[in-house]
Amino acid sequence: MALELASQGVDLILHGSTSSRSLETCREDALAEGAATVTTLTFDVSDSSACEKALADIGTVDVVINNAGRSLRLISETFNTVPTKFWETRPEAWDHIIATNLNGPFHVSRCVVPGMVERGYGKIINISTSDITMVRRGYAPYGPSKAGLEAASRIWAQDLEGTGVTVNVFLPGGAADTDLLPPSPNKRGADGNLLPASIMRRGIRWLCGPESDGVTGARFIARLWDNDCPDDEAAEKARSLTVERPAIM
């Protein structure tokens, strides 16, 4: 996603919980892709004070992509092949996943939304997971953290109605090839499939661009983006149907 946006010549801010070679490599790659500027920040999104301090003087932010996440690797390195019972989960691991995946987007968004509302423009994009993952056996608390984020996104979109600030959800549509999955020569998601991380590129460009202005409270699946269609038509095909009253059970 960062590289796709960099290719559009944007001013980019990359975030990591700590300094790392991967963060620095992403910065270098983003500059090589054509980003106007690339700033790196390191702070823990689960810490509201750290978010406030890091973002206090960041300047104008037009788009926030809440992609920071912790996976079930905190609980088990075989979670995608051997389900862990919820009562076998260490409370500190449960807390850390919820704090990052659900509370983190709240802490970051509340720091930047007031400025967006004042300017009458902004976009919040929350990265989620597939429906089945939210309720898959052995996937607590990761699944519930994303279900909570999607519920929050729907509420935020209503709270921001009429302000010029939009809130949407974006997800791969299956397990993606990232470090959220345990490393393995045969790395696969629980369904046996694996999507390339690059599947997120076209959708994130559309969501961050002017073509999606005014679109809010929606959910888009990268796997369903039809590369043979014009952007707006492809986005419509990738959009999940809205239901008035979500059913979980």
C-alpha cells in the first residue's frame, strides 16, 4: 500500500512500533517509487499518550490508513494449522492484540480527525479481515478485534456524516503474505490459500484518491478488484453489500 501511494507522488508517513530495518527499507523503497517526501514515526498505537505526542506536530493529514496489527502469533506459532482454545490464551497476549488492532485505530484517528473536520476533508481507512476469520475456530481474539473495528468504522462514518471526512474498511479477502502469518516454506492461511501483499495496491490508490471522495461507511475487498474494469466499476464490484442489521450468530 505504501509503495502504491508513493508511486502517486504523495507526502508519505510510515509508522512502526519500533525502529527496524524493514521500516527503513520501506522508506527507501517509497522514495524510489516516487514519493515526494517520506517521514518515519515510531510509537505504540495502543498507547494513547504516545499517539498524541507523536502526532501533535505532524501537520496536515489527509488520509490515515490504520494498518498496524498484531496477529495470533503472539499466542501460537501454529495458530493457522492448530487452533488454540480461547481459555488457553494468555491474558496479556489477548490484551495486546485487542489494544493494537481495535484500540490503536481509535487512538490514532482521534488525534487527526479534529483537524480533518476543521478543514472539511479527510479519509480514515481501517484495514480488516474476512468475515469467516472473525468467527473462525481458534481465531480469538484476532477475529473479534477486527469485527470490533468494522463495527467502530460504521459508527465513525455516521458520527462524521456531513463533515467531509469519510471512513471505510479495506481488506485483502484472504490471508496475505505478510509476517502476521508464521514463516514457513509452505506459508498458507487457514483456508490453504495465500494472497500476495500487492493485491492491496489498486484498491488503496482508489480509496485514497479523489475518485472515492464522498464514499463512506463502505467495505471493500481487494481480491474482488477487477483489473480489467475502470476504477469506479472495479471498486463497485469489490464493495460488500451493506446490511441494515449485521447478523453475527
